Amino acid sequence: MNILEYAKGVERMVDPMMVGQSHYMQTRLKKLPVFLQRKIVKSATKKADKMPFVVEPYCTFMFYELEKPEEIVEYLPKDFVPARASIFAGDTPKYYGVVSMFRIHTSVFWGSRAEFYLMAENVNTKLLSWVMMDYISDTISYDEMHGLKSPDVKGAVLTTTCEGDFVCDMADGGKKLVQLEANLEGAKMRALDERFWIEGNTSIAYGRLAGEPDGDLFSLTFFPEEMSRALDVPLEHVRIAKATTGLGFTARLDKVASFPYAQHMLSDSPGTSTHYGSEAALRKAVEKVNFKKINGLAVKK
């Protein structure tokens, strides 16, 4: 299994007609109590414990340096502590809050999302971790707190232009807002920090603001090269940068990074949790994926 074959395999797992059916079923199932929604979703994951997860080109991140990292402790789940990290290889490690903006297609939903993260270390595994605090989206989604969640954004804008502009304008009509206008012309491709991007994406948790005091860990399965480099966008090329959430801490925009290519991954389905522990273990697992097995995914023993 190489990167190209893996990318094709993940894409083939996404059936637009089935995605449409999932969107329709969500409008029916959302009327059920959340505990029943959880039961239905977790029952479905027994048939497919991994979900194709394709992040479309120009997924872009804003990184906010946390001036007082002690302010985020109350938001982190049990057994997580604030941790310094570098975005690009060789950069000075700092405490970060992160906002990601991307369009995505999976086997169950398709649309735009903005996600809010804090970077922390899992004291049990010692892994750098992305702790998701909240998200907004113009499509359906699922989490333990809300169950099968309806879109909370209307009229989302997330696109690029022929003049090299990246544009994001998403708001839920309440407290959450993400806006970014930045020109990518002149941005340089740089090597990324392996611990931040590779290790962090194999240890993802939900924070207390998302209603998960114990983390609810999950992982992405991908070739490490998917997270090896990105555009370092100069802050002087950023015209508008806004991110408002329910988090109460002091931060300033420190970096902007953008991926000018699609990223093909498999995500743990709700209720499942994969643990790799190292880049070598991740690579070994992804190289063994066999897309010909029933239910779209199996791992050769």
C-alpha cells in the first residue's frame, strides 16, 4: 500500500448517494433522545469501525499563542495538561489554541467545518494531543454530548479565488464566529513539526466545553507524509482574522498555515479508539489497510 493507492481507496469508500441518505436519516433520528441516538450510532460502528475522512485542499489553520496557559486547565479533560508545541519544524515551542477551517467529505457527511482546539499532553500516554473544545458546521455531525447534530451554520463561505485568496466566513448566529481572509501568494512551503501534526492527530480528545470530562479519545489513520509540510502564510498577508468561542482566555494570532492538497485519512468511528503510540506504529498500520475487505476496511494480520 502506497500513498496514491491509499488515497484512491479512501475516496472510493465515499458514496455520494449514501451520504445523501445519511443526511436524510439525521433529520428523522434527531427527534429521538440523545441516549438512543448514541446507541444507534455505536451499533452501526460495529459494522465499520473506521470512517473515510477526506479533507479537501486548502484546509487552513490559525494558531493563537496562549499568553496564560494556566487559564486553559479548566477546559481540559481529565489527565491532560497544557503543553508547548511547534507548528513548523525548528520553530520555538509555544502554548497554542488552534482554529481549523476546512471542507470535508466522508461516508456520512459532506460540508464545511471550523473546529476549535487546545494543545495538551496526555499524562498517561505522554502523547501530544489535539483537544477539541467546540466546532461549527454547515452539515450534520455527531458527538457524545449532542448526538446527531443538525447544521448550526447557514450560508458558510469557505473557498479560494484565482487571485490566491483563502476566504472563510462561518458563524452560528450566536457566540461562535470564524473569519479569515488571507492571500496565499508568496506563502512558502515548510516542513511541519512531526510531534504536533503526526503524534497529535493520533491522540485527539474532546474537552470539557464539549461535555467530555474524560476525553473520549480517538485517532486518525494516515500516511505521515500527509502531515509533512504546509504553506507558512505571512501574517502581513492576513487581512481579516477573527475567532470567537465560549472559551475565556488571552491569546494572540501567531501563525497561519494552509495545506494546498487533499489529505486522505481513516477516522475512528464513534465509540472506537485506536492507539498507535508512535509514527512507526501508525505507518505500519496504514500500510496494511486492505480496502477489498467487506465493509470497506480491514487490516491484514
